[in-house]
Amino acid sequence: MEASRLYSTKRVQSLKPTKKIPLEEDPTKASDALPLSLHLTNAVFFTLFFSVVYFLLSRWREKIRTSTPLHAVTFSEIIAILAFFASFIYLLGFFGIDFVQSLVFRPSPDVWIAEDEEEENEVLLAKEDARKVPCGQALDCLLPPLPPAAPIVTAQKVFDEKPVTVTTEEDEEIIKSVVAGTTPSYSLESKLGDCKRAAAIRREALQRLTGKLLSGLPLDGFDYESILGQCCEMPVGYVQIPVGIAGPLLVNGREYSVPMATTEGCLVASTNRGCKAIHLSGGATSVLLKDGMTRAPCVRFGTAKRAADLKLYLEDPDNFETLSVVFNRSSRFGRLQGIKCAIAGKNLYIRFTCSTGDAMGMNMVSKGVQNVLDFLQTDFPDMDVIGISGNYCSDKKPAAVNWIEGRGKSVVCEVIIKGDVVRKVLKTSVESLVELNMLKNLTGSAMAGALGGFNAHASNIVAAIYIATGQDPAQNVESSHCITMMEAVNEGKDLHISVTMPSIEVGTVGGGTQLASQSACLNLLGVKGASKETPGANARMLATIVAGAVLAGELSLMSAIAAGQLVKSHMKYNRSSKDVSKGSS
Ligand code: ADP
């Protein structure tokens, strides 16, 4: 008991000098009050001090020599004495006090020991805290947690250079309760009513739980309210992806600057080269063939016969009118276009297709499908709805149904590249490109058993544009289905190239398209938001731009490969060796 009291007394005393630290860090100095700079003031007082000392000593010697009494002082001597005292006091104050203080208040070594002890105690406490924390599967609880009392300082250079400090005492309490598991992380937004603060607190709690710093992941410079309830849950920051511009891409007589969000070097440059080749050849033509989003629920019956009954009912043209009235109640933009069924024994897969205006349309189509399922239940009470999505849709998975039937926007885009442009811009020949396309994109992909992958790198361009414009990047799977065709035309002088893409799933309203950055990219393309004149026109135009950019990407990469392959082929197989040697001589 006594010992602990002694210990605590010692701690309090020894900690006193450490409290001086903030004072030492106080940027306000006494010298700030001086009218001249510190160095100049010191120089003045030094000069004054030694001058008056010299003057007074010489006067003193003079008085001794002339036997004049010392107390008989002249006016100049009085001034000199005053100046002596003034300069002495100044110099003593400036240099003496610090010296005296350093002697009197020098912290004893015990103080630093006590400070170390305090740090140790904090680490120990933190370790204890960590043990109390319920461990999530993905969390490594053996890692040392961050000091719990430290303010949240997020060093970042996003929009402002200042580090963001968000910890108040109240925040600190909330962080601790999230770390302890008493406040669910997901409830922070609704509890605090401030999405940015919620993200900052969640982030700090995560850092303490995992022992991993998130300093490279920015927190500031993002509107967390804009993602609430629709784009991302439990945010702790955002990932930065650079956006490059390829273009102008000339499609259907209009020029587009195409935003591409990517971290793959050369991708934008290469697409840009393709855009240049297209532009110099008069531009590409992009045609939308189909526009319909799909959703296919799975329903089950007691017998295959009953499943077949429903299939026949749904595919009977006489029933389409009724079904579309029921379906279309879901939205003023969702319009049922068709129903296609596939049976697997007692199970029926019903693929509904509908137009969705400028929305990509997954929500819209799902609502319509639910309406129809509810309606069917009256005539088919034995129908058991297994799931609103039975994978025959097919969303975000490679599937032949999308490749054959299409999903979203089906587009074909073509251009005739002049022979001159092939040589000067693409640095290859029409013949090499046609040969490479046949052996790589068609035969090679067939050999690989490709599903919609008859192209060089359509997904590169699709993914980059999708991320930049707020599309669902997971739909890159089917949106990148593409067959690239090349043919020599105009007596073999020019190149006809086309890309056919049956499942481009894009929208200009809903989802991530309304976020600030993504919306800016859509605006750049002139397809931001809902089309006022013709609902769906913006989304359809975006699909034609995607196809045009893919055309540019195919052209450029295929040319790069053709150019490289040609040289290698010449070296390996010695084809046209005479020409090569002639060229080099
Ligand atoms: P998705 O169906 O792609 O998931 P959402 O349902 O999130 O998209 O967004 C579509 C919403 O936008 C709907 O509520 C719809 O009524 C509204 N909307 C406004 N204008 C349009 C338009 N031109 N085309 C499609 N939807 C539109």
C-alpha cells in the first residue's frame, strides 16, 4: 500500500518536466516582441555593453590620474552608467536565465525512465486490449496494435496537404467500443449521422485491430454521403486509379475523348494509337443491334410435365400482352421484350429480357420479374420459386447464352483502315494483320475452347472504361465477349476490321454512375445521366463508344504483335530472307 503510494508520488513528480514539453514546443517566443531581429538586437546590446565598459574604465583611470573624486560624475558618465546597466540586464536576461534554468531544472535520469515506463505500460495496456477484442477470421490478432491514445493522423496528399486529425475524446470512446466489439462497425453511419466521421472512426478501429497502417489509402477528398446505401458499405477510404484519355475516337461522325481508368502501362497509349488510325481512315461506324437486360429465375414443379406446361404458357405469343402489362408495372422505363425458357427435368429457367432506358437495368428487370412470378402463382400454385436468379440470365459469369443471345447492348463496330495508315501509324501490313487475326483471334481461341474470347484484349478496354464511368466492373466478364474480324479489302490494299460484342452492359443512371468522378467521365463523353429526348439514348451511345474504343484497342495491339511477330518469323523461318537482307543493306 505504502509502496504504491510512494510509487505514484514519484511518478507525479517525475512527470512534471515532461509537462514542459508542450511549452517548449510553443512557437511563441519572447523575442517575437522585439522590434529588431534577434541577431541585430544582440549585436546592438553587445556593442553598447563593451563600449560603455571601455568608456567608464577609461574615465575611471583618468580620474585616478587627475585625483578627481569618483562620485563627481558628469552627464555623459551618468548616461554611460545607465547604458551599462541596461545592456547588462539585457544580456543576463538573454543568456543567463536559460543557463541558470538548465542547471536548476535539468531533468533527472529518473524522469526518462518513468517516461519509458509509461510507454511500456501503454504497450502493455494495448496488448491487453487486443486480447479482449473478438477476433474476426481475417484479422491477425497477434500483431502489435497501434498505440490506442494516439490521435488519428492520416498523412495523405489527395486534395489538401494537411494531415487529417479527427480524434476528439468522444471519437476516441467510439473507436474503443468498435475495437471492443460493443459498437458494430456497420452501425457507425446511422449512429453518428456523419458518413465521413464514421469512415474515419472505422478506419482507425481497423488499424488498431489489425495492427496495419492504412496511410496509403486516402480518407479525405471523397463524398461518403454519396455512396451511403447504394455503392459501398463500411467504407474506410478509397482507392485511387489514374484516368487517362484516349482519342479523339471518331465514331458515327462524332469525336469522343475516352476516359480509361487503369494502372496498366501502355494501355491508354496503345488505344490512343488505334484511335489515331481510325481517325485518319475517316472514322468507325458503330451499330446497336439489340438492347435488353435479362434476368432468369429458377422455378421448380412436382413433375417435368408441369414445368413444360409453364414453358408453353410463357412462350405462347397470345399470353405475351398480359405478361408484359404485369412486368411493366415495375418501372416507366422497363419494357418486357421477350421470354425464353429452358427446362432441366422438373426445373424451369425463365429468361426475361426487357429494355431499361438509360439504366444498366439489373434492379429494374428484377422488379419486373418479381411482378410476373407473383402473378403466375395464381395459375400455377404448385410452382416453387427457387430463386429470382437461376444463372440462366447470366450475370457476371462466362456463359454461352449471353454470347449467343446477347445481354445488355449488342453492338457491331467496323472501320476500313487505309493501307498507308496501317504502314505509317500501325507499323505493319494488311497481310500480316489478317494472318495474325486468323491464327490468333479465331483459330487460337477455338483451340483454347474460348467462350466469346475471339479477340486480343477487349476486356482491357472495357474494364478501363467501366471503372472510369461507374459501370459494374464485374460485368466485364460478359461485356468483353467479342469477336474481332479482319479482312483485306480494296484489292488487298486496305484493312476491314470489325468487333462484334453481344453483351455490353452499361448504364448512365443508377449505381456508380452518379458518383462525382464517374459522372465527370460520363459528362466528358456527353452521355451523363438520363437522356432527356429519348430514354436510353445515352446508355446506347455509351455502348457504341465502348465498342469503338475496343476496335481501337484491337487494332493497335494486333499491329504491335504483328510487327513483332513478323520480325521474329523472318528470323526463325527465314521467310522472305532476301527481302529482309535487301532492306538492311
Ligand atoms: P439498375 O436497374 O441499373 O440497377 P437503378 O434501378 O439503380 O438501375 O436506377 C434506375 C433508376 O433511375 C430507376 O429508378 C429509374 O426510374 C430512374 N431513371 C430516371 N431516368 C431514367 C432513364 N432515362 N432510364 C432509366 N432509368 C431512369
